[in-house]
Amino acid sequence: MTPLRRKMIEDMGLAGLASSTQQVYVQAVAQMARHLDKSPARMSEEELRRYFVYLTRERKVSRPTWKVAICATKFLFEHTLRRPWSTLRMVRPPREKKLPVVLSRAEVWKLLDQVSDAVIAGCLTMLYCCGLRVEEGRHLSVEDIDRSRMLIRVRGKGNKERNIPLGQAALPVLERSWKVHRHPRWIFASCCRAELRSDWEQRGWPVGRHALARALHEACDNAGIRKAVHLHTLRHCYATHLMEAGVPLRAIQEYLGHRSLSSTAIYTHLTSVVEAGALDPINGLLSRPR
């Protein structure tokens, strides 16, 4: 590990960035260094500008990838290298407005029924039943479950905690997953070999993100679902289905951990109830007046 990378990781830790955020920031900076074939400490402002032109015009990266690249670069230069440049203030991500893919309730359960591994099935089920982000679901711990109040405590982005109602049917899912391994901390622990068990009990590892994604894609294939489904789709389904059931938008915002209500409002465009309510007026426009 280079001294610059070590210092950036230390600075990100001091800034309170999540470990997953630190990882993608380091990867983004490493990709930039490989493309320009030099250490970021020796990059000129013109080289930095040309790199973002390359991302935009040649690679045509998606908006999320682009945002990670610019945020990582800004953190490196402004916090670690202490070199604020005008280029970083000028660069903006490409505009994009895409509605997320949403499955019906029947499709969600058809998909989940195809997952045979109890731990992975339990984690995917909780991503849907509680609207969790992937890292929030993976890192659910035994102490996060409040049986008396039927709540789960979730540590979300920026280490902000929130409580989410836990449905009665979710308890057996959690118990079934935990009994596979009985780890003292993690509910969805990754299983291990016997010779590693002593270390595993002390430290342990949550189930892997790639294992979850692989199981989800296999389940989609087996269920005959051809939509572009990914792990975050289950969170979109949770919010959309709650809205269709009449849960207030403000409550859904709290459950999802959104800072702004506008982030939650996107689900008003996805509900079949809203679409069905518009059909009669639309049909009326198409009928000739008598």
C-alpha cells in the first residue's frame, strides 16, 4: 500500500465515511491513476480535466459511477492532498432521470421461493420486508432485534440510526437464518469451515454481497423473471408496495432513512394504484362527447 493511499484511508476514517464508501473511493482513485499512469499527487489540473472528459465522452459511464469518481477525487485532492482546484468545482455529473424497476408482490415471493440457502434467503427477505439497503441487511446483528417492541434498529448512511417496524412473520425468517450458524453477533453470518470456527465465532463475517447478488440472479432465472432486477430492487419494491397499501409518504421516508421527502416521492410514479386511478380520466379523454 502506498503512503498516499494509506493517508487517504486514514482521512476517510477520520471523516466518518463508511467502510464500503472508503472501498469504492479507493477503487475510483486507483482507476484514475492507472488511466493516467501516474500518482495522483503528480497530476496536473489539465490531466484531471481530461480524465473526466474521458469518462463522459468515451466510456460514457453511468451517473452513479461518475458521482463516485468525482466524490473520490474531490476527497483526495481537497482533504488528503489539500489542493482545491477549479476543475473539481466545475465538473458535474450527467443528468439522468430513470425510474427504478419494481416487481409485483407475487413476483417478489415467486423469486424468494427459489432461494434454497436459508441464510441468503433470510437476508434477501429482510431487504424486501424492511426496505433495507444491502449493507444494512448484511450487517444486522442479534442486538438490533427488539422483540418486545417489534422493531429492528438499523445503522444507515452516515452512521444514522433508525427504527423500522418488524412484521410478525419476519421473526421466523430471522430465527431460521440464525439457527443455521448460531453466530453470537451476526444474524446473516457467512458459514465457515470447521477448522476456522474458533476465529469465526470471535470475529465472523456477514454473508457476502456477491453471494447475495448471485443468488438473486439465479432465482430470477429460475422464476422466469426477465426484468433487470438487482439487490436494491427489493428496497424499491418495499417502498412501492407500502405506498400502494396506503402508508403515508412521510412514514415511508422515515423507514427508508431518506433525508429528503423528494427522494421518497419517486415511488408515487411507480404504484399501480396511482396508474389505475388515472385510467378512467384517460379513457374519458379518448371517448367522444355526446
